Amino acid sequence: MTAPAQVRQLTPRELQGRLQGGEQLELFDVRTPEEHAIARIEGARLLDAEVAAYIGTLPRDTLLVFHCHHGIRSQAAAEYFAARGFTNVWNLAGGIDAWSVEVDSRVRRYQ
């Protein structure tokens, strides 16, 4: 049996470039609904059971990007899907906090 695909790290600026370039990707927010209400990246879907089921229907080579507040929870979520056969899985390094600092200061920072 082969090992699961490795989760790769994506910087906020790299994600911004991919989004602006129109690259086909699926962006998921693994934070709580309360955190999502405070700050969000446009186009990110909040990961819940329904969205997780949707991900399961996608081709295994779909570009999946996960983010959270600082990149810890999203790394775990990305590893979960990589272990289920997805081969193009990325974690937003530094999470939405880094996105706010490096890309879009209008995105509110919080503790």
C-alpha cells in the first residue's frame, strides 16, 4: 500500500495568486461558525458534515485548500482528506490570521 499524499503548505500570497488567476480549487474553512462570522476569505466554504460529504464526491486529484485561524486545525483536516486518497491537498500556512496580515487587512484579526 502506498503512503497517503503529503499535505503541502500554501502561503497567503500564493493562495491570493491562485485565486486571482482563476485557478480551479476548492477552499474550505475549518473554523467554527462563530469564527467564520468574524472573519472570512471570500469563497471559502465552512467545513461541516454536509461539505465533508461533498468533498468525498470530488475527483481525488481536485485541488483542495484548507484554512483555519493559524493553520493547525486545517492541517489536521487536510491530512484527513489526504489519508482518504486526495492527492492535491494544501494547508494555508498561518491561517486566516496570516491572510489578514499579508494579503487583506480588511479581514478582521481576532484572538
